[in-house]
Amino acid sequence: MIERWSRDQVLALAPDASSQKAAQGVAAPGKWSLRGTTGTVLYGECKGSGARPYLACVDLTEPAYRCSCPSRKFPCKHALGLLLMWSADDVPVEEGTPQWVTEWVEARAERAAKAAARIEAARAKKAAESDAAAERTDPDEAGHAASGGGGGRSRAAGAADGRPGSVRHGRVAAGLAELERWLDDQVRQGLAGTAEHEWEGLAKRLIDAQAPGVAGVVSRLARVRAYDDWPGRLLAEYALIHLLAVAYRRRAELPAALAETVLSRVGFPASREEVLAGPGVRDQWDVLGRRDEVQDRLTARRVWLRGRHTGRPALVLSFAPQGQPLDASLVTGTTIDADLAFYPGAAALRALVAARYDSGEDEFSGGAPPGVSPDEALDEVAGALADDPWTESWPLVLAGVVPGRASLGGLPLHPAAHDPWRLIAVSGGRPLTVAAEWTPRGLRPLTTWDDEGTAVIL
């Protein structure tokens, strides 16, 4: 039996405010001619505008949603309304399900089994290729690579050896060489002289040079000028961009993990298939919170997790065009038993959920996750920055902290997070466990837990 979610957790799954309002409108037993739950699956038939009722069901173990209504929102108001009734203990427990629910659940299980088989086959193939490569490698070279010398050649040295990708590496190298010269000119001529159109033009040239990661950073520089402390912040941004350009130029000299980080930051991310073919990290992963951010014409969803046993942080990142549904399979405040496959890098953080397991009652154990003191949290962030200087955010769980209007446990809040009245109200002046996203400008509180261990989304 899966622990029942709170109303907050359900409403946080809604794609927008109008969906939240509509869901509350259908979350009434009188609107449903049939509703039930087996403990892992919710289902119901809701009266709609037509002659036939809408058939809605939710697989709580992921979760996943299905509804026969024509809505393009995901999850739709009917699925959310069903979840709200379940949250209020207003859905009766049944031993079986209607045939249409059974067929959907079985089809999902079949697809999941096929996906798991593909991942295992890809991992076996990758392991076989690694073994074959090791047999062909000279023992002296192998020792040199293992010690970190020249460890970045797998992807980073493509421009030097003529393998696929070398043409693009050449274009990127030329674009970043121009970027280095431009940065030298900016520092020599003074920061105040840069016009917004210069950043826009440079970003377009970097796109043409096939370095989209750096182009994205440059295109956001205009926002820095809006801050009161813009000279120092702009100079810091220039320094990080310059460091990335130099690191790319010298990537063959870097340790393998750092070279992977540089490639990813420039715009050479590992493919989903490559990541899933790598080893998985199984743990009980606490879903700490999420944040949606509009980037150009896309909405990016960041979902933060942390392993209960490994203590390892993770970020599941998804994108969708504005107005299109985003991934809603990770519920804030729950704990999932899963394998995560991490993207390569020096401070590997971004991950994919490779497999989920049914671990019975422990799957959604509830209660606050283990936390650390503010000093320990700062040490962790310092270690992440030492491994990856371009780190822009990092998930933390702070234990025993008292929130203030501009700080949390003595650590400054992000300007956009000042006056966290809901967090202060839950605290009532008492210490709490709070999940937060660290950023260079301060903490963004995500979730806290009340005296009963219920997640309160901030």
C-alpha cells in the first residue's frame, strides 16, 4: 500500500493554476459514477459533457496517468481530481479493477519490461566493448590513462584524431577562440561599454560554431546588467566563460571526468542511450522538490533528488515547448526505490531514472529525509564547485534550521526567495528540516516537513 499523498503534493502535479482550480471542481464523489483503488492504482468514471463518462486512472507507483478526455494538459483535471479524492481518503479500496484499467496496467508493465531488457542489452554490449578495448590497449598506456593523464581522449580529443565529430570540434574551437579574443577586448576596454546587441551577436556566432552551451550562457549576460551589483557579477561571468573556453582548448590534458564536464558545458552532452547504458546507482531516492524555468521557447523542469543511503544528490532535467506537458512522474515529498544513471562529469549530478522497483511499504516511506548542518552543506557545495566550477545549483537538505525573512539557518536566501512566509509559519520559530536549492545568489527553499512528517511544498 502506497502512503497517501497530501493535497499539496497532488496540486503540485498540476500543469498550471487553471488545472488546479478545475481539478478541485471535479474532486467530488457525486461527479463520479465509479471510483476505486487497489492501493497502487486509482481509477474512476467521471461524468463529462458527452453521453459517455471519462475514464481516468493513475498508476501510483510511478506515477503515470491516463484519461479518455480530450484535454491536452497532463495530468488532466480528472486524474488530478481522482488523486485529490484519494488524498482525502474518499476513494474506496477494491480487490479488482475494470478491464480497461487492467489492460492499461498490463500494457505499461510490458513496455517497462522491454525497456529494461534494452537497457541491460546496451550495458552488456558496452561492457563487452570495454573489455575488447582493454585487451587491445598497451599495459603502459592503460596505466597512464588510469592515473588520469590524457583521460579525456574518449570524446574530448575527437578534433585531433580524425574520428567522427572532428569537423564539429574544429568549428567549436574556432568559435571559442573568437570568444577568448572578445573577452580580452571587454576587459581591456571596460565592462560598461558593452551593448546588448554585442552579446546577442556573439551568441548567434557561437550557435553557428555549434557551441550551444556557451551561446546560452552568453545570451543571458544581458540580464546581469539589471542588477545593482552588475559590474562584479558580469566580471565573474566573464571569468567562468573564459575558463570554459580555455578548458575546452586544453581538454586533452584534463582528467577524463573533468573533460566530460567541459564537453557537456560547451554543448556536447552524452546521449540518453549512452547514459542508460552506463552503470546504475540504486538507492531510496527522496524527491526533494522541483522548479520550472522558462528558457527561450522551452520550459525546463528541474527535479531534485537525494539518496537516503548513498547521500548522493541528483537532478532529473526535462524540457517541453511552452504549453506542452512536462514530466510529472516524480512527486515531491515521496521516496522511490530506483536505479539512477548519471551523466558523465566531474561532479556528476544530472541523471535519468533507469529503473524503478516495487519495494512494498518502504517505497513511499514518508517523513523528512536525512539532513546536514549548514557548515556541512557549505563543505559539500565547496567540493562540488572544486570539481565543476560552472555549477549553478546544488540540492541540499538542511536539518535543524530556523528560517528568517532573508536567511535559512544563517545562510542567505536567494533574493527571489526572501520573506518565505509559508516556511516561517510551519516553523513557528522552531528548527525544521528543509530541502533547498543552493545557487550562487543564495538558497531557494523547496520543501519542508511538519511535525507529522508531511511534506509542505514551498
